[in-house]
Amino acid sequence: MDLQYSFSLAKLWSICGAQVIMLLSGLVLLFVEIFYKGKSPERRLSTIGWLTTIAMALALGHVCNKEWNLDEVVFMGAFSMEKFSAFLVAVVLMAGIMASILSIGYLKNNKIYRTEYFLLLAFAVYGTIAFVQAVDLLMIFITLEIMSLGIYCLAAFLRDDRLSLEGSLKYFLIGSFGSAFLLFGIVLIYGFTGEINLTKISSVLARAPFQHPMVLVALAMIMVGLMFKISMVPFHMWAPDVYEGSPSVVTGFMATAVKAAAIGVFIKVMAVGFGPVLSLSGQPEFYANALLGALGAYWKPILWWISLLTMFFGNLIAVNQRNVKRMLAYSSIAHAGYMTLGILASNDMGRMGVLFYLFAYTIMNIGAFGVIYCLDGQERHAQTLEDYRGLGYKYPGLSFLISLFLVAMAGLPPTAGFIGKFYVFAAAIRSGYLLLAALGILTSVIGAYYYLRVVYMLYMKDPVREISIPGVSVSTAVILIAAALAVIYLGILPQGLTDVADAAQKTLSLVF
């Protein structure tokens, strides 16, 4: 029997422990919800919310203490837990913990006491980390759908709100379209290679005519399927309506965890399955994989233009938005373009820069949406630029926090956003993409305009209507302040996270 596919509970726990914790916690939460059925709605909501948070914290602790330094990294040829996957899983769990804590206050503000919200969040997090760990194209597709189902339901959680239902329906229909592209690409590559494991696909392609039209079409379809999830132009059309219609905290989770997972899988597929990275593993049987670097001549020019369009389109359309959530939706599209620079560079600095960027972007984006929900009070109560006029003096703490997060997203020093952009632009320049890097910097200037316009509204304009918000809970305040401190700390002392991200990206050369 092939030992690679032998089942071991110890190996399952060591490699997929975070998945096991989240899956079991989701099942336990079902029974806890039944037990608390007759209790006070607020008490039941808080209990389920904090139990969800604790489960994610336990999973994060397992990743950091157990899964970061493993001798064996592959479980049954389907999942891996090398440092690259561990870093991304940690980002997803961090986003989940922040979203879970913020959601308790959000649901209470909106008088929504349906605790199935946290079950959906737990299963969405489970699907997302499984998606990140998958090294088998079929498992990538299955876990993508598990993740997506949870997100679809969360996006439609405001079931009496037309915008929420409309956005989630668009997300479901367009997401299904993207999944179909991915599945057809998997079928084509399986038809050509007879394999679905990324390492084996890479080995077969290195010894076959990989310029074959079937391979190129399969590669294009897989890229398109993942680009839908990353919301890159021209596959972004779902993002603005979904971001605006979804609950604010869900929007923050969707814009960070889902994007981080999709970008991580994109890097893994392109570098391992269709790239030369395995030739650096030191194993003689993979030396021929260096030839797959020639595939870059086919996909890199396309990604060059998609990156440029994503940066320009996202920033230019964001300028015209009056709704802050919709503005951040187009901003999220633009950030996907910036991260693509690191993928396009195809060097160590580029991959490290993308990981650093994802970590920093998660903190500042969820922080921004957390402040939006606080200023909003109830969903759709205060989400336009006009509503933000003069709030800097009435709510100085929240106004300062959202100003800081927006300045970080604009890429201004001394914030983590500046460091993240610096790394990806430097990697692109090092790989010879001087024009694209210059145009990317130009789009950052455009982005700075609409981010700072919100700050201008907060402090330089008189209010046009009275905005009253409920009190901010202690847990929400702690999360927002911690996010703000992290944004500043990583902007001043980024070396620690940089070293961790660099160590993570180097493990892509391991054999999956």
C-alpha cells in the first residue's frame, strides 16, 4: 500500500488539527444552541459568539505551536501544512477571531439574535483553511465550495434587506460561474496529465509538451476561476454589490480571509503546479521542473494587463463612490491588483511581500469595517460620505481609528500599508516590471485621494444631520485598538513579520 495515502489519526491531528477543531466546534455549537434555546436572546448570542471565538483561538494556537514546524507536511496527498499554508491559515483565523468578536456587538446593535450566524461563520472559516491547505485540484474545488456556501449565507443574513438579498444572489450566480471555470480547467489538466495533485501535475508537465493548447486552456480556466474569488478585473463585477449589501462585519471578513485564501491558492497553483519552484527542492527528480519557467511567457503578459486594469479600475471607480462600503469594495479590487505585482514578480521578495501585504491588509480592513459598523449603529443608518461630516469632533476615538486604517490602506508611512506596498513594488522593479510598478504607484496616488477625502469629511466639514451611535462594547474597542496598534507597529518595525513571511514562502519548494 502507498504509505502516502495511509490514514493516521496522529498525522491528521498534526497536519489538519485546525480543520478538525473548527469542524468539531461547528458541530458542538449546534448542540449548545439547542441547549440555550429557551434562554435570553442576548445571552444566547453572546455565549455562541464567544464559544466561536474561543474555537478559532484554539485553532490558531494549534497552528502556531504545532503546525509551524512539522517533519511531515502532507496528509493523504490532499492537504499540506508547511509554513506557507500555516501563515495563510493563521491570517484566516485571525480574520475570523476579529470578525467573531465584532459580530457580537454588530448583531446586538441590529437586534438580530439568530445565532446560526456564528455557525455559518465557523463553517466558512473551516472551508477557508481547508481551501488554503489543499494540494489536490479536486480538493481545492470541494473546499472552495464549502467556503463559498458559508459566505453566500452570511452575505444574505439580513434577509429582510433588499440590498443584502440582491448582493448575495449575484455573488452566488457569479461565484458559480467562476467555480465552473475552475472545474473545467481541472478536468482539462487531468485529461492531459492523468493527475490532480499539484506536485505530480508539475512532474508530468516538465516531461511533456506543456505548450500544448489543452494545457494552456486549462491553465487559463483555472486562473479565471481563482480570479473571480480574488475579485480582479474583469471578474470583479460581484464585489461592489455584495460588499455594500452584506453585514459590515461579514464584508470585512469576506474582503480579507476569502481574498487571502484565494491569493494563497493562486500562488501555490502557479508556483508549484505550473511553475519551476519544485526544481529548488534539492531532489534530482524535480530538476526538470525548471523548464516550466517557460510557461511564464504565456500567463505573465496576461497577468500584467489584468494587474494594471485592476489597479486603475478599482481606484478610478472608487473616486466616484458616495457610499463608504462601496468605496472600500472598489478599494479591495485595487489592492488585489497591487498584490498581483508580487505574484507577477515570481521571486522570493514578491511572494514574501504578498504574504506581508495580506497580513497587514487583514488587520486594517477588518478594523475599518469594524469602525464603520460602530458609526453606523444599525445597518444602512450612516454609510455615506455626507453622514461622516463633522463626526471627528463628536466621536474622536472612532474617527481617529478609521482615519488611521484609511491612511494605512492608502499606503502612507509609517503604517503597515506602506511597507506592504513597498515590498511588492520593489519585487516588481527587481523583476524588470518598471512600467507596471510606476503605473501602480500612480494609482496609489489616486487611491490616497478618496481615502483622505473621508478624513476630510470627518474633520473639515460641518455635519448636515445628527448621527447618534450606541455605546461601543469593551470587546469591540479592544479589537479596534489592537488593530490600530498593529498597523503602526508593523509600519515602524516590520522585520519580525517580514522574516516569518520569508520563511513561509520558501517552503513552497517542498514536495506536496
